[in-house]
Amino acid sequence: MTKAVESELIDGIAIWRMNLVETRNSISDGNMIEELVELAEQAQNNPDVRVVILTGNGPAFSSGGNVKKIRAEMTESDKTPHELARWYREGIQRIPLAFQKLDVPIIAAVNGPAIGAGCDLTCMCDMRIAAESARFAESFVKLGIIPGDGGAWLLPRAVGLAKAAEMAFTGDPINAQEALECGLVSKVVADEDLIDEALKLAKRVAVNPPVSVRMAKQLMREGQNTNLETHLQMAAVMQAVSHRTDDHREAMNSIFEKRKGDYKGR
């Protein structure tokens, strides 16, 4: 059976490649949901993972939901609205929750179209770079549905409320350059350079003390939902912990000794 997501770990960098090429990496097919959630949980518990790159095999990043399955659900299913809501909660909504709990930074290397839930999947990542062939669409409205995977929470945080509203209410796609201009991605590169550029960025993250990186991500995520006073209290506690890590001492020593730091995640 084809794995929905291929994964490998190289020098602290985990590379996850969505691998359902025949369905353009549809999130609702195969074991895509289960495998993405499992990989996130494994990375969270593996101190050797310092950064993750998420990309797609084939010409697409992800087509989102399988439209044929959505149509079959409409015409053949007798699920009640309550049952459908539970299906979302127990299905695709597990991905944003798993990614939100993951302290390891994730880079989306968007190799092609990221449509619907595929667009939202990029927004679940912390950093995004795009190939020139990439395009993005918050296209749920075209199917008469809404972003059931958290997109209405995620997209405004990535591009601002006005641009997110434009994308969600029209369902129209934007190309890679437009994504760069609105801040959805931080860089656009030639298709053939995408993974190399993602690896360069990942290495810039992985070279730093991993505990500090994980705590910095925690603070940034929590800062989206807490007031300043609460955030500062959290920062004080985390800073106190970081001051007593071996990696902090190693970082300070490496600066004064003019050498690269050798960090162990302790």
C-alpha cells in the first residue's frame, strides 16, 4: 500500500513528502490525515528533529479535499449534520490541532497548486516558500461549503483579514507572486530550486539551540491568543529555563571563542 506521506530525517531536518500523486495529494484520500498527525506527534517527541519541511510529490502540493468524495457524500450519504460535524472533528481537523501542538518549526515548500484544504495546510506551517508554479486558492465557496479545517482562523493570520476575506469570498486562485506580495509566502523560487532553498532555510534553523527554537515557537503561537501581560509571564518563565540550559552556556562560549556552537538540546 502506498504511503500517503514519505518521510526521512537528515541532520535534524525531517522532510515529509505527500505522496498520493494520482489524486494530487488530496488530504481526504488514503491515510493522509492519519500519517500527517502521526508524523507531527513523532516529531514532537523526538529531540533529534529540529525542523520539518512539508512538500508534495508530483505536480501539486495538495488539491485539498477529493471533490468526487465530497459529491458522493452529498448524494449518497445519510449522515445527519451532527454526524458530519463529528466526521470533521475526528478527521481533517486533527491536522491543525497536531500542527499547533508541534513545537518544531515547519516549512511548507509549496511545489504546485495548494487548493482549498491544501492552501490551509500551508497556513498551518510556520514558514512558506513557493515554487513559481505554485498557486493558492481558498476555494471552499466554489463548492458551496466553508473552510471546515480551520482556514477561517488560519488564513487571516497569514495574510490579514481583508486579503483573507477576498480569497475566501471569491474562491479565486492567486499565483506565487501574488502570494509573495500579500505575505502568504516569504520567497518564490524556480521550481527546480524549491527543495534546495527549503533545505537552506531549514539548515539556518537547525543550526540553532533546539530547545530555544522550540520555546520561541511556543511563545509565538501562544502570543496569538494571549494578552501582553500573560505573554510576558510565559516569556519570563521560559527565559529562566533557557538561562540554565547547557545549550545557552555553549552558545555564549562559542561567541567568545569565535567558533560554531555544538548544541545537544539540553
